Amino acid sequence: MQRSSSPEIEIDTRRADTVRRTLWYGLVVVILIWCAVIPVFDGNLSLYFAMMMWVTLATGLNFIAGFTGYMPFGYVAFYGIGAYATGIAVKVLGMSVYLAIPFAGVVGVLFGLLIAPTLRLSGIYFAIVSLSLAIICQRAIALMPEEVTGGSLGLNLGVVTVREHGYYAMLLILVAALLTASWLARSRLGKALKAIRDDAEAAEALGVNVTRSRLYAWLLATLFPALAGGTQAWFTGALDPQTAFDVLVTAKTVIYAMAGGLGTVLGPLVGTVVLVWVDELIWRAFPVLNNFLLGAIIAALILFAPRGLIGSLTRRYPRLRRYIM
Amino acid sequence: MTDAILSVDGLVKRFGGLVAVNEVSFDVPRGLIVGLIGINGAGKTTLMNCVNGIYHSDGGRVVVDGHDMTNHKPHEIASLGVGRTFQIPRIFHRMTLIENLMVPVLGSEKSDAELTDMAEACLDRVDLYPLRGNNGEELSGGQQKLLELARVLMFDPALILLDEPFAGVNPSLCRIMIQQIEKMKQDGKSFLLVSHDLTSIYRLSDQISVLNQGEIIASGTVETIQSDPAVIEAYLGN
Ligand SMILES: Nc1ncnc2c1ncn2[C@@H]1O[C@H](COP(=O)(O)OP(=O)(O)OP(=O)(O)O)[C@@H](O)[C@H]1O
Ligand SMILES: [Mg+2]
């Protein structure tokens, strides 16, 4: 049989695994060290914080959009809820901010659980309901008593928190998100999710518990934005309903993740880093045309690389698939 | 029948006013291949979808291996050992062939390495081994049919529902498929086989049922079906 007579292929596959793992963990370590030393050398803290936050958000979105094909247009709700859970925990409950972030994560996941029944909807219906829920959250928080949420003015945390610590918290969350993504891609849950994305009915007919697998992906996708939102509130020291539930947060996350390639582990990371940098460079060079140029670049990307940078690369060179996921 | 792996009793499925499956009853005895034939739109695929839970039926019972599985979820029915292929192949386009074969065994206790070996062996049985690292979307229509069969091999179910497995597959690969089906039957598997390829279905089936406008109009051995005037009129047209 041709199968057993090709030992070099077996070796090749094993080598590809090693190369992939080395590349991946190497990359995570480089990012970790790079971001970790920025504050020491007095680098552009805000830019790097933003970069880490967007990568985390894009990676979190990938868990549901990339792995199961659900596009939550109301993704920002979890970010906003995380921010407010942190704000309320610190200002109203007097919790330490270091505890408030995990608390925000729990609140985000609980909210995700609460609205999990919307996963029964599919495609555009899910997207629209998700968007409406985000808007409802924003209004509800703005209308709550001022002693709790600060009303439409928001809350100010600046006096009780240290900005640099918030920066490092974001770094930890980023690393956790990347490791989760790399675990998921290789795990059986990840395979179930990809099968569901490609054809849920066929996956179910083959014994995959679609409802349960989707729920797990959903909870992962709600955890990271909640953590990121909380940490953003910590880092900036302030939060208000307008910015915490800004639809642009969802839009940017979706664009960054798609630019890199949904459904790949590297995609959201690469897409975010590239676009955030491009944005920064254009902004420095052409302050007036900034948004116009960025829009043109994004349109061109979607047009010429509809599966994102990584997705298109692996489509052109299928052999690469074994090295980068 | 005493030892049936699948027993369908008075099954009804309506789409609005259309009765696609009308009070259908039949058994698939353990270890045998039951062929199901009928003209386009007779209700064969609908019947299969009711058996494996993709459709909610409007009446009747589906009993798998002694368990009443009427209107249970497809994954529950699958976990009792019911595998199937689809008339129009439904493979996982953005997963590699190996990953495609992993899907039915995600709950297995075997290690990933063992399962990968098994998947490679299954791909080899349908001549797809060289393409194992490609994505599903890179397969031709016929190759997709073969991949579906390999997925069933991997699944190793006790009862296998095959909906038009030979459509669009070239004769030499058809022969491979027939061999695989015969081999699985020797291993004790039972089949419900739908096909318009009468030569293959007559060759493989132990029993045949003929479906016409949602009703079974004849059942029996290949010989009785071939000479049944009602079948000839409904199916072969005079
Ligand atoms: N999802 C659906 N909604 C509405 N009507 C349907 C649906 N699926 C099937 N039907 C109808 O049910 C009848 C039986 O269809 P079915 O697909 O079971 O036929 P079939 O015997 O598999 O035919 P073929 O040999 O062409 O595959 C047809 O009249 C068809 O139009
Ligand atoms: Mg059909």
C-alpha cells in the first residue's frame, strides 16, 4: 500500500508539528517580552495597550465568528459590561481592581449564558438580535441610578488605580487569549466547532452535540471582551456608556479579525497588528486623509483577500497550513 | 421481524399540504442491506431525514436497536450507531480530509494519534490518502462522495443510511465503494441504501422496498420486485 510505504511523509508531518509549535510559542514569547519592556523604556504605552486590547478582542471574536460562523454584531456589549462590572466593583463595592477584573470576566460570561438562547437563531437574525441587545445594555446602564453607574457621565477610577498595572493586566489577558486560541485550534472542541461552522446539520448527524459545543465557544467569546473592557477602564481610569458600548468597538474588532482571517489562530493577531500599525503610520503621515486611506486599504483587503491575510496565504499555499494554523 | 436494527412504524412527514412520507412502515434486519427505490420526489431522502432526526416527523415511530428514537436529536441517534451519507455531499469544506474524518469520533476515548492513523487508513480505503492534507473544498464532486463514505467507515456505525452513494462517481471508484459496502456488511453492519443505480442496488440488496408518492407500494426480494407489475409501472414506466 502506498500509505505504509511513505515513512518520509510521517516524519514530515511530525516535523511540521514541531515547527508550528516552535513558531507559535516563539511568537507569543516575543510579543510578551516586547510588550513587557515598553513601559520600562518609556515607549508609547497607549499605542501598545490599544494593540494588545484589539488583538484580545479580535481573538475572542474569532472563537465564535471564526470557529462557528456566528457574527455577533453586539460584541461590544460584553466589553461594555466588563468595563461597568469593573467600575462598579471598584467604585461602589470597594473591591480591589485586581479582583474586579476576574469579577468582570465572570459577569461577562454570566451575561453570555443569559442570552445564550439567541444562538438558536441563525445568520443575520442572530447578528441583529445581538446588536439590539448591545444597544439595550447601553441604554439600561445610562438610565440606572447615578450612585451605581454614574449615569450618562460615567465613572472615574483614576484616583484608585495604577495605569501601568492595567497595562500589564492587559498583557496577561492577551497571552491567555492567544494560548486559548492555540489550544482550541488543536482541541477536539475546536474541530467540532469548525465542523459546525461548515455544516451544522451534517456535524450533528455525525454525533456532534451542536448546541453544547456552540455554547462553549460562545462563553469563551464572552469572557475575553469582558476582561478587556474591564482592563480598558482600569488603564484609562474612566468609563461612560457612550464609549463603553460604542458600536465602533464591534466594527473595528470584526474588521481586524477579518483582515487577518477568521477561523485561523494567527489571523486575528496578524490582522490587528498590521491594521493598527497602518492606521498609526497613515495618521502620522497624512493626518487629514487618515480615515479615507484606512478605509481604502480595508476595502482593498476585503476585495483581494476575502479570507484575510492568513486565510488567503494558506489558500494559495496549502502546504503552509501545516505550519501556521 | 424479530431482530431488526431499525424499525419504522407508520411514519408520517408533511411539508405544509404535501404528505412526503405517508404511513411508512418497514424494518432493516440486522446484518442485511435494504434497498429503497422510487422515482424523484418519492420521499426517500425525507424518510432518511426522519430516521436520523434531521426532520421532525408528524407521526409514527422510529426504533433503533430497541430504543424508541422518534424525534430525538440527530446527535443522539448518531451516538446509538446510526451513520449516514447525504445525497448532495455535505463535507466540511474548510477542514482537511483528516479533520473531516475526525468529526464522527470526537467523543472517542482513543488518542488523537490513534485516530489519525485510523483516518489515514480509511482515506486509503477510498483512494483519497494522497489528498489527506487538502481542504474539503478542494475535492471534486465524486471525491466528496468518497470522503463521505470514508467518514462513515471511520464512524463505524451499526446501521448505515446511504443516500445515492454512487451518483456522480466513476465506474472504477463505484466498484471500490461497492467493495467497501460489501466488506462492511461482512463485518455485520446493516444498511438502508437509496439509489437510482438499479444494477448496483439489485446486486447489493437483500431486500428492496419501493416508495411511490410517500407510500411503500412493494417490498420483497430483488426477484419479486423486478417482476412486480406495480413497480414496473410506477418506477420503470410501462
Ligand atoms: N424541505 C422540504 N420542504 C418542502 N418540501 C420538501 C422538502 N424536502 C422534500 N420536499 C418534498 O417532499 C417530496 C419528497 O422529496 P424527497 O427529497 O424525499 O424525494 P426523493 O425520493 O429523495 O427524490 P430524489 O430521488 O430526487 O432524491 C418532494 O415532493 C419534495 O418536493
Ligand atoms: Mg433524495
